[in-house]
Amino acid sequence: MNLIFLGPPGAGKGTLAAKAVEILKVPHISTGNIFRAAIAAQSPLGLKVKAIIDAGKLVDDETTIALVRERLAEPDVQTGYILDGFPRTIAQAEALASFSAVGKVVNFDIPDAAVVERLSGRRVCRKCGHNFHVLFDPPKGNICGLCGGEVYTRDDDSEEAIQKRLHVYREQTAPLIDYYRQKGLLLDVDARPAVGQVVENFKKAVSVQ
Ligand code: AMP
């Protein structure tokens, strides 16, 4: 099953993807995670994208498309994939269609106010990528209870970057909702409840038990 996870930053796509990987047994491919790993490794890609990402802007289509095209050529995606955070522009969606058959697009629907609450309280494990929240799932100190990694606040979860990312989402990514709806590929999932309920909403949408 080739799935795309669509929705604003903070909709819970990453958290849901971690659950969906266990349910569907397909790899989770997050362009944001790939960029963050490149930044941590200080690779040429990381050096190129760090300032853009910290400011809450989008990395250029050419770089991002090349990255995903390469990743989808790996053997582990033969049984399917969950693409999280890609495509984010119509140009990316059209490029994707030229090298992979999109199955369904899951649209995680959530209002802006909830996004701001989630992102401003989000904390992330540097090692395993697990998402915590200071109110709903607080980490113990700055250590990840799952892997012992360091828990930190993403640079792009600052108040200013959150507003920028929401703006960029509305302008450049939200048009993909109608784009995929018109193709008959869109599945809407209410992303407002707590994660357990969103998992149930997701399973119902993609028809798995
Ligand atoms: P995410 O973890 O999905 O919120 O992505 C973090 C940041 O990585 C975004 O705010 C963008 O700067 C960059 N990024 C991730 N995916 C894409 C994409 N498909 N196109 C352009 N930039 C992206």
C-alpha cells in the first residue's frame, strides 16, 4: 500500500506514521526526518537546507524531489510506503506521479489553534525521533524513556517558525487536498482527538483492523 500523509505541521503525521508502520508493515519515509538527519551529520545536503528549515520555509522542489526519487528506488518500498511530509507542493505531487503510483492520500484534518498548541509543546528525541508533548506526553527531564536519547525542542518549533510554517502550508500544501480529492484518492481523518482515537479513525479510513 502506497500512502501519503497530508496535513499541517503538528497534525500528528509523524506520531501516526510510527503506529501505521506497525499495522501495515511498510517503511515510513519522512522528508523532514531525512533533512534533520542530514543537518545532524553536517552533510552537504544538511548544510544547504538548515537555514531554510529553521526559518520554517520549504526546501526547493528540485532538491526534495531528487531525494524522494532516490529513496523510493530502494528495495524496501516494494511492499509499499508511508510518505510523510511529501509532496508539499503541486510540482512535487506531479513529479511523484511520474515515478510512483500513489495509492491513497490520508488528509489529517486539524484547526490552526490546535496545531499551535501541539507544536509549541512538542519535544523530540534526537536519537529515535519519538515525539513527546510537555502537557500530553511529557518526557522525564530531557532523556527519552524509549531509547535514552536526548530530548530537545526543534528549532522550527519556535513561535515565529510555527506561524511561518502554517502560512506556507495554507499557501503551498493545502491545494493538494483538492488536487488529490479530484483524483478520488483522498481519505479524510479527524486529527483533533488523542492519538489512540486518531489511530482508530485512520484504520477505519484505510479499511484495516
Ligand atoms: P516536517 O518534519 O515534515 O515538518 O518537515 C520539517 C521541514 O523540512 C519543513 O518545514 C521544510 O522546511 C522541510 N521539508 C520537509 N519536507 C519537505 C518537502 N516535501 N518540501 C520542501 N521542504 C520540506
